[in-house]
Amino acid sequence: MSILEILKYPDTFLKTKAKPVSNIDEGIKRLISDMVDTMYFAKGIGLAATQVGADKRVAVLDVPVKEDYQRGENLIVIINPDIAAHEGEIKYEEGCLSVPGFTADVKRFESITVRALDKDAKEIEIKAEGLLAIAMQHEIDHLDGMLFIDRLSKLKRNIIQRKIKKAIEDEKKRL
Ligand code: QAP
Ligand code: CO
């Protein structure tokens, strides 16, 4: 029952490659529960453990699937996720709670099959397409120490990195 601090770019912990979870113990269950609370508090649709400073392969997602959707309706917890199959390509304007206020078009697989464990250590297979597929790839990237800006061309990445750093400097001056 706690809201965790979300690490922001350029925090170097965001580059950490998270370790597989070998045992879903009380600590992992508490982490999952706090990540869910933190994701909703921050009004996000996905959050990876790396973003809250935890070196564990855990992510939570709640991607709206229909129009009159209530949060919690599509809550997914994935532990040790792996993309077993993928198809097609899709471009989408992504944002990230660790890069607040910035977005960029990112190319992803259009549909994927993800194998993972759920919070009860049950093996699950999720076939995802569209926004859910994008969100899962975005969260799995976090577990590999990768942000959406790392998927941009060198030129576009440099431009956005400079903009972000300037925004942080301007923010400091205003305080
Ligand atoms: C990952 O992203 C994602 O800049 C989840 O000011 C991204 O929840 C999934 C957010 C793209 C699918 C497509 C970002 C909130 C939330 C911001 C998020 C902001 C406030 C991002
Ligand atoms: Co993110």
C-alpha cells in the first residue's frame, strides 16, 4: 500500500538489466501491489520494476481496450516475460512515466505472443496486438534497461535528449 518514486531519465538505474524472479515471495508480492498503486496514481497504463528502482523482471499494465473502460478491468501482471513470437510492424507515438512530457514515434511489432508468470507463479501466454502489444514491448524494454528514446534514430534521439535536458535545467532555474 505505498506509492513508489518513479525514476526519471537520465537516472542511470533505468539502464539496469533486471534479474529474473526465481521465487514469488512476500517481497515480490508487495512490489507488485505497490507498482499497481503507483501506476494508477501516476495515471499510467504500464510500469516496469526498473522504473521504481527494483532490479526484478516484473511489469504491470492496464491498457484500455474498449471505450467505456474502467481502470483495473484489464490489469495484467507479467513476471519474467519473454516474447515467444511476433508479427508485423506498427508505429505509435509513445510516452513514458520516466520521460514525462515527451513523446516520439516508435516502431514495434504489431502483434506478439508473450510467455510469462502471473502473480501466482502460473505460466501464462498472452497474445497481444495493437496498443497492448506496444505497451508490453515498451515494458519489457524497461526490464532490459531500454527506454523508448533508445529506439529512435541517432539524430532523433540526440534532439529529444537535448530537449529533455534543457527542460530539466529550465525547471531547476525556476525553483
Ligand atoms: C508505456 O506509458 C506505453 O509523459 C506506458 O506526462 C507507452 O503509461 C504503452 C504518461 C506508449 C503504450 C504506448 C506519460 C503520463 C504515461 C507522460 C505510460 C505523462 C503522463 C505513460
Ligand atoms: Co516507460
